[in-house]
Amino acid sequence: MSDDNIIYLIPPGNIRCFITDKLRKDKPEENVRQRWARSLVDEYGYSKNDLAIEFPIRMGTAKKSADIVVFKAGGKKQEDIIIIIETKREDIKASDKSKGEGQLKSYMAASSSCKYGLWVGKERYAFEKLPDG
């Protein structure tokens, strides 16, 4: 059988996003993101409809993209975010100045209803945002 008879359902170098069904580049960080997206649905019972991948977070005049966000049921806006998850390749440390836990905490601070954050790479850190005093 020659390679001419092979039809790729997912082109080499890509993976299909569990949440959006779109093709994404097959990179180490993307694999971590897809494992956690699947876990949120299969293990924790969140609906795919309440998850977003690379959701834009407004931070003043800038916009940054959170790897995974979980909205309260039926929500789709930044004000509806209850959980933010930042996923990283294994060689990124939580202490990294630009990609570490500080990045996640800044996204959480910019999202008024966000209560929990999870930073996942080789290390894992969970955060809870306490209500203002």
C-alpha cells in the first residue's frame, strides 16, 4: 500500500481541540492544555459549552489570552469566569517572571468573578481568590 492511499483525518503536526474541535499545532503546551480540557469535562463534569480556549482577558487597555477558562453556567464574558487555568510546557517553572504563576494571578485579578486558578506544567499550583475585605 502506498502513501497515496492514505487520507489524514488530522494532518501531521496537528491535534484536534477537545473543546472547539478545531485543529491546533501539536506542541507540548497544547498537549497539556488538551489533557486538562478533557479532564474538566470527563472528570469534573463541566460542560464543553462553559469552557473556552485562549479566551481574551482585558487587563486595562491590553488583552492577554488565558489558556482555559471555565464560565458559570451559560456565561461567555470575562465577568462570568469562575476558573482560569494556565498550562505550560514542562520546562517552564511557576517562578518564571512572564509565564509563571504571576501571569495566572494577574488574569484572576482582572476577572471579577474568578474564584479559582490553576497553574499546570511540571509543577501544579492551585489558587483561591478571597473576597475583598
